[in-house]
Amino acid sequence: MPDWRELYQVVIDETNPKSLELLMNDLEAAIWKRLREIDGNSNGTNERHEIAQASNKLLTLRIEKLGWPSPFRTDPLARLN
């Protein structure tokens, strides 16, 4: 599996929605794998911060490019539209 950072860049550059969704799933798997690898390692603090930023961007891309409902909307009925 490629490094999560490499996959992140591929996701950012992808324009095809079907490919994007598959790549995002691969990226999530790579991120979880890496988080397990650095769990408990105090040297991984910066990387965990990078992963948090990438995860936030991933959610934004899912909302903006794939039409996912935003978890930040305050109107619960708006999610049904």
C-alpha cells in the first residue's frame, strides 16, 4: 500500500468522481494503518497533526465533490433534502 501522503496527493488531484471515491477509501485505509503504526509513539505527534488536517480535507472533498451531507449543518431536516 502506498504511503498515505502519496495517496492524499492523488486524491487532491483526481477529478473523476468514481475514481475519487475509490481513492478516498484507499486513503482512509492507509491513514488508519499508519495511525496504528505510530500509536503510542511520541515521535508521531507531527504526523498525527498532518493526518488530522488531511482527514478534515477528505471530509470537505466528500461533501463538495461527492455530495455527502455536511455534518456541520445545524438544521437536521436540511440533511434530508
